[in-house]
Amino acid sequence: MENKLIDKRYKVPEDLLMDILRILFKNNIKHKITGIQKQQNSVLLNVNFDLISIRNKEAKENMEGILTDYSVYMKGLLGDTVLMLDEEDEEY
């Protein structure tokens, strides 16, 4: 079976870091911390998902749901901070 690997970049607020890392470790998903943004209290994270794996798909949806809910909850306090980065975003 062929893998469908994708690389996603996230800006994870320190409030959520342990929750996100727990999801990654529990599902054995490869990831790499690529930077720290002290002023925004966040960590830049690269994550490699295999979308053929149901566990990876569910983990991706779970992570993105948490980040989206956090953005909605913190609306107004986060300003224009984007937590899920596109490939073109160069915030590193």
C-alpha cells in the first residue's frame, strides 16, 4: 500500500503544547520543533502525516480541531495570529 505523506506546519501556543505533543507521541507521528516565538509564547512545529493511516488522519483532525477551537476562544486576544501555517507562510 502506498503512503500519502504530507508535511504540515503549525504554530502551537504554549497553553496547548503538551496536548498536541501527547497526540503526536500517542500516534507515533513524526514531528520536529523548528522554532520558538517568545513574544507570542508559541512553538513552530513541522508534522509529517501519512493520510493512508486512519490513526494519522484522526490525529490530524484532532490537532487542527484543538487549534481551531483555541483560536475561536482566544479571538481578539490572539490578534491575527494564525495557528495552522500554509506552505507559503515564512514565519520561521
